Amino acid sequence: MKTLLMHRDRDFNPQAALPPQAEDLTLDLGLDLLFDAMAGGDKFLREIAQRGVLCSLHDPDDIVYRQEVLEDCLRHPETVRGVYDLVVEAISRERQIHGFYFFAKSPDLILSRSVQMLDMLVGMLQRLRAIAREHHSAFRSRGFTQLFAMLAQELDEEYFRTLQGHLRELRLERGVLLSAHLGLGGKGKDYVLHVPPPETRSLVHRLLGKRRKTYSFEIADRDEAGHQALSELRGRGINLVANALAQSAEHVLSFFALLRAELGFYVGALNLHDALDVKGEPTCIPRALPLGSGHMSAAGLYDICLSLTLDGRAVGNDLAADGKALVLITGANQGGKSTFLRSMGVAQLMMQCGMFVGAQSFAADVCSVILTHFPRPEDAALKSGRLDEELGRMSQAVDLVRPGGLLLCNESFSSTNEQEGSEIGRQIIRVLVEAAVKVFFVTHFYDLAEGFLREGSDRTLFLRALREQDARRSFRLAIAGPLPTSYGADLYTEVFGDD
């Protein structure tokens, strides 16, 4: 049985390896705040959120498939949470049964555990099927439609009756009926467990009628060797059945485990959506466009991770960067440049994992890879200088970059002087743009930004963080070229006062 809630044609792998840039993305974009909000204190949900967000999709159709499922979840959160709670209950009860039989090695104990586990899982499947029958007409996505149809078709009443009948027999309440052949040395072989024939005689005939002629023997109570031999014969007879039933139980359990993982991603999305909704923050289902189509536009785009730390709402920004290969962001210190850069990265990641985005609207082409290059604390061990460290991380990013990728740079190479930092940045940007990589670059280097402004390329967009006349920051960005000032006087006033 397949769930197919995360992918159209395959199961979601909750143990999938994270991409090599996962640590940098998490640190630079503040994704721990996002994962914590999705988890709601649940360690399992946090792990699922981390893999779901960081393991991006690259086909717009795959993204739309997941968005459809998410929209169903947003329309029917109580039903989705109810199914998830049921699945968690099933797995929790299985662990209790497994713990009780932790040292079960004999076929008898394995069979007993498997019967008990399947009996519990069958009850859970019946409850799951009842939910599917009650709510299937309200769900529209292909993912949920297929899941509910599978539950209705494969788990019909006849299936449950047959399965429960087998489980009754496998409790072996009528004893064990075995057959075997004699092998070399008179040893038994080809052991087969049979279903005992039904008793056709009436109660009166069984009590008063003649006994059926059988050959039998009894083992004395104190004959330990005899009882041990009989136990071994019984174990050989039920061994194959016990193993087959254990595999069946594991198969059903794996379905519940997979459903928990795939639903867990959407429950995490619901948790995040609730947290943003309480604050009145807008969200939208983004429009994912084909790789390399050159789209990038947004209205009211804000940094979700920042918003989760604020009492009020975060400031949103608009972006119209269709057809742009380079976006250079300059302006006043503490004006919202880095926040905007993070909002772009978080939005792109959330779009490419099939989630909603923190904006009034968002549309972008999918990226082959998403990379960041943000400043790091100085090396306390003094193994290398700041510039060496920055160049080393840029080299690692370039090794991972591919055509159609996105690189977000925040004050890169600011550890050196403006002339040298501008030249390094200029050469790296040009190479990446020529390689069909989209670059967002925040910088306070006027020489770097002004150089690209003089080139006059229509594929470069200049944004500037605004500053009010009284030096207050609005945290909004506007389309504007760089200025030869970084408003250092504002910093001086902030530290030393007006005097």
C-alpha cells in the first residue's frame, strides 16, 4: 500500500540525506525558527520538516501536486490532524506490543506477537477506512483522492472478514495440527501447519457417541525431555507461518509509518500556518514556473523566520525581477537588506517544497540549487584570516552551483578593503551570471554596485534600502541605484548621541 501524498509516483523518504548546503542554508536563513514552528515541540515533526523543506523539488508539476494536497489540508485541518493522531496511536501501540515481546525468539512467541499486532492494526485500518469513507468527497487533491480510493478498494468488508478469520485460527485455540514426512534417520521434514477440520458432530454425539479412532500418546508431567521435544516439533510446524505473519504485520506497520511521515510534513505546515495566522501575517500559494524561465516577482514578501520572533508583523517588500540575472541591494545600514535577502531564500525553499510562502503573492522559476554566502564569526583559532575563510566558502558554493541555480550573497568579501572586495565580487558575479546562475547580492561597496550600474545591463536590478529624513528606517526597499554614502553618521549618532 502506498500513500503518495508527497510525490506522484514514489514514497517520501524520511531518512533521505540532506543536501550538502543544508547546514549553511539553515544557519544563514534562520531556518531553525521555521522548523521549530512546524514541529510544535515534536521531535519527529521537526526532522520531517527539515527534510521536507531542504530536499527541494525541481519539477513545477511535482510542486503543484504537493500544493494541492496542502490546500486540502488547509481546508480540512481537523480531519488531517485526526488521521495523523490515529496513525501515531497505531505506531505507539505497536511499540508497546513490541516492548512486551522484546526478547521473543521462539516461533510461538513470534506468532503470538504478530497476531496481537495485526489484530490491533486491523482495528486501526478499519478506523482509517471509516474516516476515508466519511470525508473522501470533501477532498479534491490527487494525493488524497488516490489514498482514500485505495483504502476503499483494498480494504473492503470482505478483506477484513477474511483477515479476522485467519487471525482467529492463528491464535491456535483449537490446538496445533501438523503434518510432516519422515526423512533420513527417521527425522521429520516438510512440516506443514494445517487448519483443524471443523467439528461437524453435535454436542450430544460428542458427549455420548463413539470416540473417533485415533493414535495418540501422552507425555508425563515430569518428562522434561519429552515436553522439550514436543515443543520443538510444534515450533518447526508453526515457524514458517510465524515468520510470514510477522512479515505481514511489518508490511502493514510500514504503511502506517510512511503515512505518519508524509502526513507529518503537512501537519507541520498547518502548525506554521496557524502561528502566522494568529499574527495576521499573509500567506499565499506561490506559482512555480519552469527552470530557467527567468521569473521572480513578489508582493508583500516578508521573512517568516523573523516574523516568528516579533510581537508584531514583519515589514513586507515587493519585487519585480522577471528577466533579471543579478539583483544588487544597497542602502542604509540596518535598513532591511539582509532581512529581504533571507525572505527571498526562505520563500524559494518553501515554494520548492510545495508549501505556502510568506507574501501576498509570489511567483518564480524553480532553481536547480539554492546556495547562500553570509558572513561568519571570526575564526577564534586563527587558522585563517576572514578573507581566506570567505573565499573558501565561496569556492565550496561554486563547486555545488549549476545552471539555473540561485546564490544569495550577504556582504560578501566585506572583510577586506573596498577596492579589493569589489574586484573579487565583480569577477565572481560575472562568471556566475554567464553560467546562468541567478545572483542576489547585498553590499555596502559603492565601487562594486556603481560599476554594474555604469554597465547599464537590462538584466541587472538595483534595490536600495530606504532611509527617512530623520534617519529612521522603514525596512522597505525601492528600485534605485547605489549612493556613495552608507550613512555612517547614523551609526555615530546611535552610539554617541546627538551631541
